[in-house]
Amino acid sequence: MILCKRKWVFLAAVFYTVVFSFAQNPPLEILKKHIENKEIESSKLLLSKIKKQKLFKSQKASLHYWEANLLRLENKDDQSYKSYLASKELYSELDSIDKVAQINVEIVSLLLAIDNPSTDYNLYINEFLDYAKKTNKPEFLSQGFMQLGKSFYNTNPVLAIYYFQKAAAENQKTKDEVYGARIWQNMGATFASDKVMKLDSALYLYEKALKVYKKNNLPEYVSYIYINKGVVFTKKKQFDKAIQNFMKADSIPVKEFKNKNKEALYGFMANTYKEVAEYKKALEFVEKQKVYQEILNEKDQKKAIEEISVKYKTKEREKENQSLKQKLLQNKIALTAIIIALFFSIIIGLLAFKNISKKKKIASQEKLLEIQKLEKKLKENEINEIDRMLEGQEKERQKIANELHDNLGSLLATLKFNFQAIKNKGTNEELLFLKTDSIIDEAYNEVRNIAHLKNFGIIGKEGLLVSVKKMAEKMSVRNKTMFNVIPFGLNERLEGNIERVIFRFIQELCTNCIKYANASEVNIYLNQHGAHEINIIVEDNGIGFNSNKTGGNQGMGLKNIEAKVEQLNGTFTVDSGISKGTTIIIELPL
């Protein structure tokens, strides 16, 4: 009697709270808050009151949605499914795509939770994922990947973990730590599944999720974690720890999915007590589990959900058929218009084709003549280029011959004269010997200088950088011209052929500096940028030249280098002006 009075007092308090709230706030907003706070009894009163009012279509859609959520809290999954579908239909008519997408993901979550393989949830999850990918909203993508992962939990755990990881990556963009914890919890359950059995990984993820749930004061989710941990410890044969976690879960007062939560928990506890041979307690929890199984009546709910699903699919097919008939009619009209347009297009096309064919024939003949002229010009240019190259080589040989004749000839003549004088006993032999020795040294150095200026080679063991430094050292003349080598990033040897080509470029440019620049300082920069590019800069402070009017031997040498650089897919840049020095930049891919 006392209990009955208390119940009526409680219901009266709820009723007055609802009436007062109704007077202050829009009813649907109040209903939403009550359901989100899991205040089931007050939510039911509000719902019955709102249903009696006249509502717009958008309000009806919202009402069905929140009714579905309320029914789900009470584990009335078949009625919840029906309300979700009613809400989805109304939102589809209102073209509220975001709402339709959200309902799809809620339906998938509901169907996966009841574990009914005969009900196809792929229709809803595919619709949701298509929309999520179009909008590219991370919160939608995260929810979609989460439900996709749950769908593969039993059949393909590896794929399930993959989708949970994708869901976590998208969720990081939203910074929703509670949803992130739910992803960890589901991933942990997958690691704990019989096909994976990575139990320590599962416990690690459960602990991460538990911290977030406690921080955000979510007792229902804390209860789920304790149940999950109890299952893991059961699999690890640590039955005491399993029972401790199950007892913690049972001690937490839950509002959300209470019946289903208790039914699963008591089933796990019965099995655990059976494992430790405490059969009395095992039987006690079996009886408790039966009570909640009778309340849930899941078999009837699954059957009802299947019937609703079949009706929904039939209705959707009828809509599709109606839409298809309308499209076929539109297609017939469009096809007739296309055939008429095509007929006239063919006639116009035939006339145009004849005209275009004539023009193409004339254009083809003109193009052929142009190609023949171009080929002839290219051949002439090639022959002229070869002639100029041979002429340059001949001049270079002549210059070397003149150097040998003018310098070495006189030195050797003097040498011969000194040797003849040594034969004469009356001469000062020591003085002649010293002079002769000096002349030999001078002749040797002259030959050595000519050879080095013409043919500095890269010594295989030394590499590009060492060879360039040696060349610079030998070309430098104190108080006249100094050659400086400044490397950057050239830490390893390059491919042999590339080293030889680069060395020839630098040698030619430095020789030009000696011959034409009249510079007191020449800087050689060798810069390697990673493994794919090298940059060569040769810079002098000489007299410079007009880079737009290069000519003579210097201009010919630069053109040859430029052609070679282009052949190697590089770039060649000259920056010079009268009395402003010269900077030449070569960039080559490696």
C-alpha cells in the first residue's frame, strides 16, 4: 500500500513538472532534453501530451525520431525501428537530408545491437556513407566507419579494426572525446573476440575509454566497460577479477538500455560462477537473466522488426517502380526529340563533312610543305653547326701549336745553345749548368701548364669536388686572379658520367674567365639539394659582357654548354653586363 502511494506521488510530481515545463518551453525541445537525460517516465508523459496536439510535418518527423529514441531506451527495439522509419519518410518528403542520414545511422546501430542476421542493414549504412562522403563532414564519416566496423565484428575482425581506426582518425578532427571513447570500446571488444584474442590490447583500450566516461560522468558507459573487462578476465581465466568487474557494473544504476544491459550482465555472471564451481550463485544469476529475457521478449521483437523491414522494402520498391514509370515516359518523349534532332543533324553533318574534308586536304598539303621546309632548314643548321664546331676545334689546335712553338721553341733553342757551350772548356760550367737546369724546369712547367689548362681530368678516386678544388688551386695566380670553391651539401660522390660533364662545364667557364673576364676573383659554388638536383654557379668580378649579344669563341663555348645542359633536362642562365662581372647558373637533375 505504501509503495503504491509512493508511486502515485512520484507520477504526480512528474506530471506537474511536465505541465510547468510545457508552459515555459516548446514541447519538442523539452521532450528532447528529457530523453537525452534518460528521464523515461516524464518523457512518456510528454510524448502522450504532444501526440494530442496538431503538428506540422517537420514537428511530426521530429516527434517520431524522439519517440524512437525513447522506445530504444526501453529496449522496445521493434517499435523503435518502426518510429525511425516513420521519421525518415517524413524527413525525406521535407528533403531534410542531414536528418535522413542521421536516422540511417541510428537504424544501423539498432539493427546491429539486436544481432538479427535476417534483417539487412546494408541499405541504410550505404545510404549514410554515400551522404557522408559527399558532405565530407568528419562527424558523419566517423559515425559511418564506426557502424561499418561493428558490422564486420563477427565475420571479419581485421576489417572491423581497420574501419574503427578510420573512424578514430575522422573523430580526431571533431575533438569529440566521448565518441572517441566509444570507438576505443568497440575496438577493444573486437580485440577481445574469439577470432583475435588480443586480450591485453582490449584491456588497454577499455581503460582509455573508462577514463573519458568517468570524466564526463556517464554511468551507463562506465557500466558497459566493467562488463567488457569482466568478459576479458573470464577469457584470461582470472575469474576473481572478472566477478569484481561484473559486480561493479551491477552496482551502477543505469537508465539507458537497462533491461538488455542486465540480461547480458547476469548471463556473463552465471557463466563465470559456473567456471569456479559456485553452482548456487550461477543458478541464481541464470534465474535473474530469465526475468529480463521475458521482459525483453527479443524473439517477438526480432520477428516484428523483420516484418516491418519487409513492409518498408516493399513500399520503397513501389516508390521506385512509380518513379521508374515516370522516367520511362520522360525518356520516350526525350528519345523522340533526339531522333528528330539527330535526323537534321546528320543532314547538316554530311554537308559540313564534305566542306571540312576539302579544307583538311588543303591544310594537310600545306602542313606537309611546311614540314619539308623545316626539315631542310634543320639539316642546313646542323651542317653549319658541325662546320663551326670543327672550325673552333681547329683554331684551338692551332693555338696550342703556337703556344708550343713560341714558348717551348725558344726555351729548347736556348737549352741547345747551353749544352753546346758546356762543351767549351773555357766557359763557367757551374753557371751554365744552373741556367740550363732552370730552363729545363721552365720548359717542363710550360708544357704542364698548357696540358692542365686544356685537359684537367677527374681522377676516379678523388671525385668532382677534389678535382675542382685542385683545378682552382692551379688556375689561381697570386695578386692577379684567385679561384675559390664553395661547396654546400655535396657530401657524397655523384654518378661518374655526371661528375665528368659537370667538371667540363666548370673547366670551360673558368678558362673563359682567364681568357676574357680580366677578373681578380672567381667564385665556384657547388650546391646539392637532396638526392635529385645540383646547382653550379660560376661568378666573377671581371669586365662582363652584353649577354644579349654573345659572339666569338666565348659565345660559342657558352652556347655549346647551354645545348648540353638542355640535353640533360637542366637550365642554363647567364647574368652579365658591361663592367658588372658575370654570373652563370647551371641547374641539373640527378
